[in-house]
Amino acid sequence: MTQSNDKQNPTRRQFLQQGSAIAAGAAALGSIARTAHAAEDNTIRLALIGCGGRGSGAVRDALSVPDAGPIRLYAMADLEEGRMNASLKGIGEIFPDKVDVSDDRKFLGFDAYRKAIDLLKPGDIALCTTRAYIRPVHVEYAVKKGINVFMEKPFSPDPGGLKRLLRAGEAAEKNNVKIAAGLQCRHSPARKALIDKIREGVMGEIPLIRANRLGGVGWLGPQGEKSNDLMSQLKFGRIHLYWIGSGHYVDYLIHQIDECCWIKDAWPVSAIGMGGRAPDSTDCGQNIDVYSIEFTFADGTKAFCGFRREKQCRSDFATYIHGTKCAAQFSGDVHAATVRMFKDQRIGEDHVSWTPTPDAVSPWQYEWNDFIDSIRNDKPHNECKRAVYSDLTTLMGRAACHIGQEVTWDQMMQSDFQFCDYLDDLSAESPAPVKADENGQFPVPVPGRWTEF
């Protein structure tokens, strides 16, 4: 996200482009037993729905699970043929023997997800990796068809969509449909080791957690005649328009907010916050540049979460825990498992008192190792409710900053608000849910005049 960090710490997409490194490292990823069947021929077939970088990266992680039995990329769906073909080419170059996508299993358009999912059998996986706006529709359909789901974060840009996902998750639970969610840090063994220490009382009570993702600028320029065209918005508005991808704060900070909830083993009951735009902003999108949020849990303890995109400022990408006995670090740049406990409240190399066994692979790979294991061995695996609650927590913080008031968990749970209420009927001719003004500026949250729950 930041200009400085991106150069030094590759993202999953950048890392996974190094095909030879993936192949060479496969032996270190762990072993998955083959005792359960997916489809009749024991092959787990993947349908990739949304062929951008995150979806392509998820497929590569799935195909990198070692000793997992046969897994194949079988079908693809997207709105753009060029993006789909680029994804297929990139994956095929790394895994030539694990890609089996014929031309008649490549689908385009808003109904493409149905066609791709309809080709799958129970035991197969639909990878729902578009932007968040349409995630509930895709997941709901896959669950109804009895197909396992991997869903990328964020999960919906609004409470109404998240409640729809909750219902899909409940249906999946009843029918033993497995759902994995793209909050991969929960699968990190090093983080789990620190969680065990916390649960054992080694750190004492946990009254305070700090989670920050502070980096550089990412503004949207004027889009001219494309501004109010729905198909154009889906291209340029990915993190810039709330209805499509939830905005940059949610898209990026949801991981660390999820970590805060995991550490506390609870969900906040309320949030207050503030934020604003940089003084020299020329951003035509909807995002504000700074978010500062105070989450309060039922026991009165706090999680302070910060997000910023602004030039010439200090960068920070980490989650810190302050217990009554000592402090700890839970994560680091680009979701690295930078896990360590300190002698006291001072955070620094000179004060480290404990570190766990380092993670052998990325959290994304652990996530897929666990998911495939659950399918092969028919283990319970439904991360939907937890993922939705983490997203709802993140949206609660966003709302608190945007309206300038305290927002409670109960208010969010009671809300059916949607930025777009015609998702099931979307087509290339549909009106855009949000409009730019004559200068190309999209509406920006202003306390007292803004609603999103």
C-alpha cells in the first residue's frame, strides 16, 4: 500500500508471480491427507469467479497445496475477457499440468458466475474473488448448489449485504458446505502460538490493542465521461467508490481489525472515530485520507485502529498488544508473522522476551492448506460468521468516522442499508449507484449529511 513498503515487502500477488520459487518451496508447505473424495474422480475442481490479482493469487495458493490429491482450475468467470485470459495465461505458465479451462468453460458477464458454478460438483470450490459489491450474490448461489466456497475480503460494502452473507453461512452450516474466508492471518501458526500465551494469562489482562496501517497516497483522478457509467465505475472505482469495494480503509485495515477481535476473542460493542482529507487533496473518489477509531469491547477495554494515506509521513503496518504484564507484537508489514513478546511495555529489539517458531510459509498458503485438508478429510470448516462479524466491525468504524457519532454493534446488526439495492438485476445497462458531479467529484462523507447504516 505504501510506496516505501511495497518495494521492500512484496505483496502476495508479487510473490506469487515468481513461479519457480513457488514450485521449489512446495515441499515445505506441509502434507494433506487424501482420505476424502471431492468429485467422483477425486479431483477438486476450481471455478475462479473474478480473475484479478487476488483471485489469481488464491488459485495459485490452492494449486500449491502439496500432497493434496488432484486439484484443477476448471472454469473461469469475469466481466472482462482480457483480464480472464491474462489470469489463465499466468496461472498456466506456473502450473501447466493443473489448468484445464477450455474455451467453453470461460464465461463473461454478470451471469457468468452461475455458468461457472453450475459446472461444479459437491466437493469442488467456487472462488468468489470479485470486488465486495457482488460477493453475497455469488456466495449465496454457490451454497445453494452445494459447492464449497472461498470468498475474498472484504465481504460486502454494507450491513445489508453482510446480513445476506450470514444467512448463506447458516445454510452452509446445515448442509456441510465449507466456506473459507480471506482473512488469512488466522491461519498463521506463529500468531496462534501468541494467542495461546494470551489465553494462558502470560500477558495478564489485555486492556489495549493498537493496530495501524499508515502509508502513502492513492487518489482517484477525474474520470470525465466515464464517471457515471456503471461498467466504467467497476474498473476505476475498485477501492475509490464505497458501493464497489467498501473503500480503502475497509479493504486494507480489515485484516488488523480482525486480529484485534481474535486477540480479545470478542466483538466490539461500539466505535467512535474521526478522520478527514489531506489539505492538498485532489481526490475525486469518495475516500477520506485519515481514519482514527476507538473500538470498545463489552468489558470496557479498547482497540485503537488507525489508517492513513498521505505523503511524507511516518509509515506503520503492525498490530501491538498491551497486557497488564507486558506488551507484544502480533503482526508486521504485508501481514508478516512478526510475532514477539516483550519484557515490559517497551516495544523494541532490546526488550524481546519470547518469539515463536517462525512461520514456514505465508499465511495465504496456510489458509489453503487448512481448507483443502478440511475438504479431503470432511472436517468442519465454515468461517463465514466470523468473517462477516469482522467486516461488520470494520464497517462500524468506518461509519463512526463518516458520521462523527458513536456507532454501536446493535445499530449495525439492525441495519439493512445497502449502497446498491439491485445487485441481483445488474447488467451493463444498469444505472450507476453513485454519481459524480459536473467536476467529476464523487460524494464524500460529511458528518450530519451522510448515511451508511
